[in-house]
Amino acid sequence: MKQHFAALAMAVWSVLPAHPAQAGDVLVFAASSVKEALEEACDAWSERSGNRAVISLAGSSTLARQIQAGAPADLFLSANENWMDVLEADGLLREGTRTDLLANSLVVIASDPVADPLDLHSPDALATRLGDGRLAMALVDAVPAGIYGKAALESLGLWDSVAPRVAQADNVRAALALVAAGEAPLGIVYATDARAEPRVGVVATIPAGTHPPIRYPLAVMDAFSAPAAEDLARFLAGAEAGEIFRANGFETPAQGAQ
């Protein structure tokens, strides 16, 4: 029993940042794909408010499980609605604070920034381009980018031909890193990830209709909410942060309404 609780504690704290939040700070658990944009937005909020946001990044599934296990997150920004649904069903969200903050799209990337385009509607094109190499993806049964990517490949009739050659990574940024380092010739990541990494090139945009909509819900956690948590949540959903997110390639509800 003691070993069980020790393992649980290790799991809870494994995703916390190197410099843990102090009293008054807002601890934000966020999907790794929002890294640059969220850091920029939180910096803008900190400059305006005088408060500090501490960001812990990982796959949405990992973060959701840590919150379930008692990790002291104030805000959760997930790359997948289902994981937020799980926490809401558990009664862990502050009522009335959940909102769909961002949207994204999927792309196929290559380790060659000037690689030729790839026709995803050709049944053999993806497998042929891979050759003996691997297709880097986030965990296809747990991490949102992997779940969306697998759904898209199944919809396009391509999954069976590449499934044995998928290299699964803990999160989408880890999959991106595999391609950027040349460890995998191709990968499936968010469009915003590809934009953030100059060592890769986009060879195909995955049609939106082949997978569920990619939405990033944000909510305040009910158990560990710092006083400034709701203020940060409002800022992230506001116009100033929206400009930052759009500049980093994300779509926002306001943009979608235009």
C-alpha cells in the first residue's frame, strides 16, 4: 500500500514545473502544443496584473490524470474536449468557468523543410514516402493529437498501411522533436507545432472533416484555485490574448465568428 501511494505521489509531481508555484501564483496545466503562445499570453497578463503564472506542459491525458490524482492545478487548458469532460464529470471544475478557448488543425510534416507535397488521397503515397522509416505521432489512444491523427488516417483509408511503422511519443511536441531531429522522416502534428519548428516542412494538411474538431477547452479547477485564477482565465479568453494566440497560428472563437 505504501508503495502504491509513493508511486502515485511520484506521478502527481512528475509534471510540475522546475520552479513550483508559490503562494499567490497561478499554476496552469496546459497541453504541450500551446507552449509558445501560452507563455506569451501569460507574460502579458503578468505584466498587466502583477501576478505570476507558472505553466506545466505535458500531454492532455497525463495532465488530466494528474489533476484527478490531486495535483494542485489552478487552470487546465486541454487539447481535447474529452479529457475536460472527464474532469467535469468528476466535479473538479469550477462551475461556469469552462470555455472553448482555441482551435487547431493537423498537418503531416517532413524532416526536410523543402520536401515535396504529399497527396493524402493517394492510397499508397504516405506508406511509399515513409519507406523503411517511422511516422512520428503522439500516443494514438491517449494523447489528443494522436487520437485525432489516427482518426484522420482511418477516415482516409491509410491507417492499416502505416500502423506498424508508427513511432508513438508521449506528447505532440515529442513527436515533432523526432521529425526535427531526423529520427523519423514524417510525423503528424498540429499546424501550430510545425509553425514553431523551422527544421521541419509541412507536406500535407489533413482535411478537417476526417477527424473530430480540434478544440482546446479552458477551465478553472475548483479545489486549488488561486485568487487570481479566474482573472487569468478571463484574460486568456479576451481580445489581447486572442491576438497573441492568432499570431501563433491558433484559431479563436472570435476569429471563427468573423
